[in-house]
Amino acid sequence: MKQQAIVWLLLQLTFELSSCTHIHVIRGSTVELPCGPSGSFFDEADITWKFNGNDISHSAQSTGSTRVIKNGLYLSISPVTSASEGEYVCLAKANNVETIRRYNFTVEGAFCATVKATRGFDVALQCHFPPSTQVKANARWFKETGVGKRTQLNTADDLASGEKLELLYPEDHDQTIMLRGATPEDAGVYHCETAGGEGLSTIQLTVEEAKTPPPPSCKDGDEAWEPCLEDHRRTAETILQESLTEFAMKVYSHFRQTYPSENLLFSPISISGVLSHLLLAARNDTRRAIETAVCVPHDFHCVHFQMKQMRENMAESLQMASQIYYNTELNLGRVFMNQSYEYYGAEPSKLHQSSEKNTQMINSWVANKTRNKITHFVDSVSPSTQLILLNAVSFSGQWKVKFGEKPKKGRFTKLNGDLVPVPLLHHPKYMVKTMHSTDLRAQVAKFDLTGESSLYILLPFSRQEAGLRMVEERMTDSAVLEMVRQLKEVSPQVTEVTLPQIKLDGEPNMNILIKKLGLSSLFEGASLCGLDSEKNVVLDEARHKAFLALTEKGVEAGAVTSLSFSRSYPSFSALRPFVLLLWSERANVPLFIGRLTEP
């Protein structure tokens, strides 16, 4: 009988499910990587994960908040950071069989986009810091120059490509750069990062050849603005009210990001007034850009007619004036002059040859129209100035319920917790409308003023700085209009009221605002044929200055904007940072918006 030999061949079978799975993920997101499908093999397998060759513990978190979940079947990465980038390997062993799955992980910025530019034109490459972060240094921009290679860009002058690069808003949450005169050599991948190396945005730029555009023409430069037809006037008032409120909240959003913690004040009615006035002269793309900026529908022919109506309706408490100063070298359009007077009451005046005389003339006009609330607006007027558009507003409203005239002192709590002494407006039994707005996360009080106007004070629920930020983030046009509507239905009640007597002024950077409103072309050569059909004029400087005071008598406020081409009772105590809105009840639009953090 033959002896039978039995040999056991122990075979270990290894399966690699994929040579590599490439994954591009967004920084700040959450990702779960599967080792394999749920089933008998993986349910019984011994699973280990490695990151860049190092074991990932099943119990402890590793770099980038990486952890093994669901008995090893998944690897969770939350949130994804720059440190999460690399190779992840899952090894599963069961019944002498191994399976391997690899992931090659690339972390992209919070903003990824493909941008197409036309040769010879400027192109904006966007980058933003998260709203919750504090901007301590400008972001850094890089361009890929080869596999694994890149060059840091100088946002003042990119010597490598010879193109001008401009950081539009230095030390701002918006770190967008403008690439001037794009060429095919500029095409490629651009990265925007924090100073610490955290990715913010990745942009793939392509540059296409320009199509032959029609030659620029100002043949319609002296055409009149389209009439506001009778049928359209019924809805025009509501459209403008909604547009002005949307514009006001948009501007406040821009300003609060530029000035995150200091006092802030501006007049949206003055800024929109000067831009609407400029709209009379705008043509083609420039007209559409200004319409978008001031939040009115395209070809809304009633904008100027309705601005005039609104100005006249508010005349009891708010005086609004416009003015044009122009150089005699400018052949100012006849129709623009006529309609400026018709709609905005502006009579063009010639500039002097002397810069000193022009400065004095403008400051005198501003002081007169703001009732000396603003007496000094400009330091000098450049001899090259061709045109200055001005809009000034002056507001005076008395408290309908008077405060006591006996002086009282109190303490205002600043954002950092410091206490500063302030004179007070106090009344133990003030009749006032108040509400708790859960949408805005604020206690709101409405103080009635003469002239069908009101002062709204929004006091955050939380005393922390984050509470003020939350209120501001929730201040959309719809939320504010809803707040105004709700308070109309609330009955006044006896309330102990304490307000600080304040004098608040503001001079925010209008040049940055103009760019953020999408009107950068005004600085570079816009279609403003209504000003002069033969010469191109460009915006040289934009300015805005505002003043507001709470006194025992009422509210006094003024603003000017220019475009220069070239207790047992309920209590309401506002002794900590708050937001204020000066509102026209008659026109149903905001006149002034401010933030008080330090009296």
C-alpha cells in the first residue's frame, strides 16, 4: 500500500482594491473614507489604518482630528485641514486574505473655482478669510510653475510675469487680487493661503483670445433718461424702498467686515443718492453695474423720479441736497445738467483755478447743507479734478417722549469689559415699544421722533463680542424690514430707559466700498458718456463722512458723500455695545446705520 503524503499549502492571498484613489477635498469639510463594503469579510477582518506610513490609533485622535469609526470600516476626518493632506492606507486581514485600499488626499482651499479671462482684460481672483477669523496679516498668493513647484506672487508687482497684481482690500477679510491685462502666460493654477499655510482658495485660470468688440461710442451720450410712466409709478415706491434697504444692509455688511470692532456710522441714503445721481450719466455696462450696486432692477426707469419723490416726502425731518462742481475743460452734457436739476436739485457750478478756493467752496457748501454738523470735508482739491458730485443730508428729530433734563452719569461697558463713564439719557417711565427678536438675537427698542422718523436700537442678547457679531450677521434687509413691521404692531409700554448721550462720527473708506460694490471700472475708465460725450473721465476719489448725536432734545445727524472723478418696570439699558438704525417711517427706508462700541 502506498503511503500517501499530504502537504498543506498555506497560501496568503493579497488583494489591492485600487492602486490609488485620488480625492480632492475642501478645507473645513468632513470626510469618511471606507475601507470596504460591509459584509462577512470586512465585518470579521482585523483592520488597520495608516497615514503617511504611520499607524492611526483606534482610540486616540491624530493630526487633523482623524479617527477610526465603525470598527475600522471607516476613517473619519473632521475637520479637514492642511495637515490632513497625504496618503491613507487601509489594511484588512481575515482568513489569510489581505485587502489594501489607498487614498491620495489633496486638500483644496475653502473656495475652488475655474475662471475664464479674456486676453488683455483685468480679472479678479477671489480669496476670503472665514468671517469668524481676525485678520492679522494679508494672505499669500502662489502660482504653480510645474509639478510640485510654485512661485509666491508679489501683489504689488509680479516681476515673474511682468503683470501688475493688486491686492484690492489690504488687511480685510476679502483678499481678492486683480490681475491686470491677462495674457496666455498668466493661465494656470493659483493658490491663496494664510500666513500659516492654511489654504483659502484654489483657482484654475484660463485666458482666451479676445473677440473683436465694437468700437466704443458715446453717440447716445446726450440722450435723456427714460421717463417714468404713469402705470409704473404705482409700484415704483415699493421697489425703491426695498432696494434702498437691501443696499443699506449690503453696505453695512461690507463696512462691518472692514471695521470689525470700532465705532461705525454711515448714511446709506446719502451714498445711494450720489450713486443714483451718477447713474444719470452712465451707459451700457456701467449703467448695469451701478444699477446692481444700488440694488435696483435693471432698466428701472422710475429710480430718479422716485428718489425725488422720497426726498420731498422726508423734507420735514431730512434735508437732502446734491451739487455738481465741474472744470471748464469738461464739456458737461446738457441733458445730464438738466436732469440733475430736475431730479436732484443740483445746479452745476464751475470750479475755480485755485485749489484753495475750491476747497473752501466745497467745505462751505457741506457746512451749509449739513447745518454745520460737518464743517470740514476735504483738505484740498486737485487741480486735475474734472468733476465732483456731492450729496449731503441733514437730519433733526425731537423725542416725542422727552427725557429728563437733569444730568445723570453712568458707566458704559466696552467689548473688552472696561467701564467708561458716560452722560445718560434716563427716564423711569418712558413709553416705548420693545420686543425680543429671535431672528436678530437682540432686544429691540423703537423710539419715536418728530417728522415721522424713529430710532431703533438693537441690543444683543449676549454681552460677549460674539453676541454683537451674531446680530450683525443676521441683519439682512428682509430681517430688518420684518423687525420694523413687527414693532408697528406692538403697543408702547412703560419702561425704564437708559441711553448714553453720544456723539458718533464716521468716515469709512469709500474707495474700498466702491470696489466691493462691483464698481472698480469707475476707477479705470467707465462709460459715463452723459458727463462728456468726447472725453473719458475716471473716478479719482470717493469720500463719505457722517455724524450723529443723541441728546436730551432728540437726534441730530448729518452726512455727506462725494465722488471726485479723477427697574419694577421693564427696563431697556443700552450701556453696552449696540447697533442703531435711524429710520424714516414715512419713506420706510434707513437713513443712518451705526454701531457703538466705545462712547
